[in-house]
Amino acid sequence: MGKRLLLIDDEFGANQSESVPGAMAYMWYYAEALRDMTYEVTVVNTIDRALEALATQQFDLILLDLMMPPGKALADADTAAGMRTGVVFADRLAHSHPDTPVVILTMVANPSAFQSLRGKPNVKKILQKTDHPPNWVAEEVREILGE
Amino acid sequence: MTNLNQLSTPRAELPDIAWGCGSGWNQPAALWGDRSWTTARICESFLDHVTREFGCAAACAWSLDPVNQVLIAVAFKGIVTADMKTITIKCSDCLSGDAVDRRQINRFEDLHSTRPDGRSFKYQHLAQLLGLTGMLSLPVLNNANPNQVLLVIDLYVADSALPPPTADERLFSLARDLAATVEACLYDRCIRYANRLPIALAQVRKANPDRQCGVVARLVRNAIGCDAVGVYLASVERASLDLVGKDDPGGLYDRMTMLNFSAMNSWSSSRELLHVDLGQNAQSGDGGEGSTQGEIVSSVCVPLQALSGQSRGVIQCLNSSMSVGEGTLHPFTYDDVAVIEAIGRSFSPQLEVVQADQQRIESLNRLAHELRVPVVAFRAALERVRNECATKGYTFQFEHFEEMGIYSDVMNRLLKELDLMRRGTHSIPLMPQQTYLLRKIIAPAVRFVRPLLIKAGFDSSKNPKNPITYNKLDKIPDLYVDPGLMTQVVFNLLDNAIKYYQGDPAEFNMLIEGSNSPEGFEVFFRDWGVGIEIGDARIIFEQGVRGRNAHQFDVSGEGIGLWLARAIVRRHGGDLFVGCNRNPTEFVLRLPHSLQYGPPPDNFMVDE
């Protein structure tokens, strides 16, 4: 069995089961590219569901979007109305899952938005979706996992 | 209530002003142009004079908050702030309020009695402490509008007679002089600082709104001599009020977390709000939860109005005092409001521009994000289709995929240009990484311009030569640059070379050559196009400027490509300039040697 990845991105749409071609959820292509590399990919579209998955499963790597609704879990955190949800959650993961590498996969073009993540030991890469199509992301993941 | 026992009013000795009655008074030359001559300081000097002349034990000057009908103590003689315990009193229930209502001198022989209308002397402890027995209240009226009370002067006596009614004429005469002095100083400060603002703003006009609001904050702080100033602007999109600029050397805004509430109140009510004791006054509803123990924060909020009269933001000023040590409580008054309003009015025209800029940036942000989604989705879907076709063995015209890929790259590049346009070149954020220029920057840029080469007929079967050739690029080692932005630079240079070529398509040639010179690593871009007119070599790098040849040969463009390209190179600590005007036209991209060892420092500023 391939390594297990958790892909957290609200672009998977309101109903995760509809994250298939035709559902206008382009993140499906990213998930498929990773599956093509034999990874076992779990996709979630909210922080709350991510926490549920993390509570019941072990993951070898987490791919995390930056701009997402904070959900109940981060309702009290300073997420700047969801603009920094990924930044805050990556910070929490550094404490709760310090050994699990995190890759930020974002549409945000301004590097200052994720400046605070630089140098954090659990955040291995910050990839912009505009410059990293699915196959490139899959290659980056393989490199981080040392395969 | 705060313990103010440690508060005092140690103020520097002022030059003695020759107060006199009307004709006997000389306006002190030192007064004009000195911003420290606030109403409080003028009143202190005045109190010093009248207590001496009339043999009073103590005196207090009150400034009027006409909206809330509250008197605010601004100057003392023979009393310290700590003795007052609270320095605001409602006009309706204090003896001094009588002078506001009647605009006449009032004498109160017995400070311990309560009048039939409920008014009484609010500082019985002070009367006991200093043995005060009587009080005279002198209203200071606006010389131009006798219905307006500017100040109230209270003179206290201890076991001696109050100035008799025969002294009224002289007291009023002194009051007229005081009013004239206060108004003249106030007018002087309003005009001087309001006039200074456009000059200060002109120095940062090309910068972002934050900097402009920072200039306003700094000027207001200088004008009224307070501890901190914040400028809030309303965001139309989010219906919120954001702190955009501040001048806060003492870090008050970092300590106080609830300041935006008073700014919000001022904004939503479109009127000024004075809080003498923001940190402690529970009735104000502002909490002041962030203040340190014993810290008292006074604030004034004045709406920033657009030319149309709409409230577009707020200027907030703060003064902090500690209840221990030698601190002095410095409340704000309506004179401060007048100065802030004058500066705010002077800012109104620029505010329109700033807000239009903000709206433009917000709209572009939204548009850019909306555009990125379909571009990313298109590229991802295209990649998937190509993969599936390849794995399933379909025989397909893969050139079509390549073309779609190139066009999606072009869309991506345009998005990056849009990002730079909306952010402005003064704050280009970099994502530097160790990069081999040929493989990661020049080759991809050449790939991006291929559709343009094909369209212009420079890259076809009729032109067997490679239209773009490289030479000596191996002289440049791996450098720490932002590959995406540098690719944009090279693309813009190639794009220009293609657009400005008017000769035989089969003869189009461009040479990209590397060099390691003492000044830095250099990449020369040479072409044999129409060239650059003498005198245009410098101005073509300015925003919106296009060379004379652009018009002559009807070349499309907005005049931003070279401007952006140079800004990006300068952000890396390098430069982009014209090496040769014609035959060949040569652009030189120079990068510092230091980039082979590490990324450019963050403080490289782009000179616009």
C-alpha cells in the first residue's frame, strides 16, 4: 500500500463525494495525479473534517490550502476571515503532528501572505497552484517523502 | 476611579507674556510659529497673571465640549491634577456651568452651599485642602461670536474677598485678549499644518495609501503634540474601518486593543468624539482593556470627510498618562478637534484618490483570484487529458496539447503581470531560489514567446535559422532570483524585440549573451529591429511611456512592460538599461554578484 496523504482544500466542493470530473472541482486532478503515483489520498474540504480524519488515521504527509473557511475548530482564531486559515492550521499541526510534513498548496500569489510559515520545521514546501500543475505537485511530494 | 494622587502638572516655565488689559498687551513674537503654544499653555500663562493681579489662591481654566456640554480642565494654578481627581464636569450640575449658560461673570461667595438649581462646587475636598472659600467664574467668549463660550476661567480665593464687580470690565478685557490669543494661535496652527500636508504627501504620492495615511498621522501628531495618531479608512467592500496608517512611537496601539471601537463610533455617527479617560471611564463603553495598570488614555476621534461630506474614515489621537511618577493628564479639547479637522479637510482631495486606489486594488484582487481558478483548472485538466491519452495509446495530434499548454502559460504570465500592477512596484514580494538562468528563466521565456514568433512569421519553415540564439550563458552561475518574476522580465524584453522588428521575417535574429563583468553578472539582449530614438533610452522605463517608434510603427502596448521589468530587476538589487540604441539594439540585465551566495535583502527599494 502506498503512503497516505491528506489533501485539505475547500475547492473540493461542498459535498466531497461529488469531487469527480464534471463537479467543477479542479482539485480532483491534483488528487488523481497523486493517486497515479500510488499514494492513498484522503480528501477533505473543511478544517473540521481534517481534524476528524487526523483523529482516526495516520498520514505521511498533509497538503493544505491557505484560504479556507475556519470552521468550528478555528472559529476563535485570528484567521482574517479565512484568509489565513491555512497559516493558523499549519501552526496547530506543528504542535499536534510535529513529525508529519506539511505542503502548502495555494492560489495566493502574494508571498507575504504566507511569510510567517517560512522556517517552520513541519512546512516543507509552499507551492503556488498557478505554477504547479498536478504532476509537478506529485513530483514534489515524492521528493519530500524521499521516494 | 483611577488614583490620580500621583499626578501633577510639571510644565516647563513659559516666557512671561505681558498680559494686560486691552491696549496694554503686546503679542509675544515667540508665540507665532511655535506649536507648543497650545490652548493649555496659553491658559497657564494667563492664570499665572490673573491670580497674581487679583490675589487669588488658585485658578483653573476649562475648555468646553459643546456637544456633550462638559467642561474639561486644561490648565491650573495653585492646584495639581491629582487634587482635581476628575478633570471633567457636566455643565448642568457644576457652578462653572453657570458662566456657560449666562455668559456672565458669576461670583460664589460660599463654595460649600448647593444652589436651588442643584449646582454645587464639585471639589469640596479641594476647598478643604486649600482652604478655598469663594469662586469667580469668568466666561471667555469668541470675539467674533459672543454667543460662543470658548473657555471658562475659575478664580478661587481663600479667606479673602473675590474681585469686586468694579473689576468686571478689566476681567472681560483680559478675557477678550485671551480669546484673541487662543483663536489666533489656533488659526495659525490650522492653516500652517493644513498647508503643509499637500507638500508632505507630494513626497510619497507614488507610494501606497498606507504611506499617505502615515504621513497624515505624523503631521497631526506634530500639530497637536500628542502621543499617538492613527488614521482609519472605511472599506466599502467589507463595510469595516481599518487602521491604515499610524504614528505611534510609544507603541500605544500595540498595548491598547479596543481603540477601534471609539473610532467606529465616530465614523458611524459622523462626528467627533472626545474621551478624556478612555482607559478608565466605564461609561464611555470603550473599555480600554489593553492599557497597563494605572495608565490613562485620552482620545479624540475626528471623522475624515470626503468632498461630498461623507464620512470616509477617522483620525484618532491618543495621549497616555501614568498615574505614577511625574505624569500629567493631557486631555484633548475642541481646539485639537479644529486642528485635526483642518488637516483632514486638506487631506480630502487626496483621500478621494487614495480610496479610489483602494477600490481598484480590491477589485483587481478579486478579479485576479477569480481568474486564477479557471487557469489552474484548465491547466490541470489539460495535463490529465494528455496523461490519459498517452497511457491509453491514443494516436493524437499532441502538438495541439502543446499549443494549449503554451497559451495557458501565457494566461498565467498575464495573471502575474496583473498581480504586479495591482500591488505596485514599490512592494514586489520575491520568492527567490537558486536558479540556473538558461534552464529556468531564459528557455521558458523563449517558449512563451514562441506563439508570437510564429504569428509574426519569424519561426517557420521559411526561416531555417533559429530566431533566438544563446551565447556564453554558462558564464553565469546559479543565482538566487525569483524565477517567475525574472521569466517575466525576459519575456517582456523578447516580446519588445519581436514587436519592434520591421524587416524581413526570415532575417529576424536575436542574440542572448552572458557575461561576468566587475559590475555584476550581465545578460545582453541584442536585436536588429527599429532601435530606440536618441533621448528615449531613459524614459522608456517609466510607467505608461512608450518610445517614439511605438507610435511611428503602430506597435501595440501600454508602456508598462519595461517599467515592470526594470522594477523587478531593481528589486533583486540589479538594473536594466539600454546598452546600445540601434544595430543592434541592446538591453543589459545586470544582477549583483552577491546573488550567487544568497537571496537579495528585503530592503532593496524600487525607485519609481
